[in-house]
Amino acid sequence: MPSLFRRKPEAPEASVAVSEPETPATRKGYTPSKEELGQKTPKRVIAGRRVPEPPAANRKEATKRLREKQRQERLEAREGMANGDDRFLLARDKGPVRRLVRDIVDSRRTIGTFFFGTTFLVMIVGFNRSLNPSIYIAANALFFVMLLATLVDGFLISRSVKKLVKQRFPDAKDKMGSLYLYAVMRSISFRFIRNPKPQVKIGQPI
């Protein structure tokens, strides 16, 4: 009869499997870094910022850089003035009122552009003493007709300037006399030499 106080046989110890820690290279879903792959992260270039230039090696190079910078600034200012950018315009051309006056003149054909051509023709005829006297009379008559037509055209342009400026800029501080003169002087210059350049086409409504 088995003894009640006999120790039961011990069960064999369960073997514990010791697993080795996962290395970064074998871990599931692991992405190696660029440093581990031997790649360098490129530097980001922030938009709108210029990369600083290295200092000039000598005085000659510094002078060359200064001249190039000044040339670029002149080109930028010339282009901005031609396009009507207020940052580069002269004081006489700045402001929305002056821009409106330019558009009024540039949207129409002006007789004043032919006035200088007529004046040049009359001067050539006047210097040529071998021509028939009737030619002198005709040339002078043409000059006075063109002068009268230019004055009438300038008056009509001034009326348009006054009407639109009062309508769109009732609180404008510009003197109307200076705006009339500004419009007339632009109207008697050739379209291709006007500065700032025309921003509207002929016949375009303003």
C-alpha cells in the first residue's frame, strides 16, 4: 500500500526557449535609415531665399560683382517702369489716377502723333528755297490745320479725363490742370516711344 506521505515525482521542467533579440535589420516592417544605407540627406532650399554668395576672392572680383548687380537692378527698374509698376515709376507717373489717364490716351488714336511729322515736313520745305512759293503756303496751311486739330483733340481728351477721374476717383487729390497736361503730352508722342508702355489696345473700352 503506497504511503500517503511519499513525495510525488516532480514533473520535468519545461524547457524555456530563449529567443535572441531582433536586430533592426531583421525586425518586421523596419526601414533602414539613410545613414545606415550610406546616403546623405540633401539640404532643403527654401523658396524665395537667395543662396548667399561666397565672399569675393579679391578686389577685382568684388568690383565685377558690384557692376553685375547694378546692371541687373537697372534692367529690373527699366522693365518695371515700362510695365507701369509703381515701385519703379517716376513721381509724375505714379498712382491709379495717372494710370487711368494713360489708359484713356492709349485707348484712342490721337491726332497729336501726326503733329510732329507735319512740323518736320514744314521745316524741310522751309529750308529748301528752290521750291515754288505755293508749296510754302500749302505747307504752312497744313501746319496750322494740324495745330488746330491737335488742340481740339487735346480738349476732347481732357474732357474724357475729367469725366472718368471724377467718376472713379471722386476723392482724388490730383489737380485737374496737371492731369490735362499729362494727358496732352502723352497724346502727342508716338505710341511706340511712350513710357510707361500702353497697357490697353486702341478702341478698348476704359
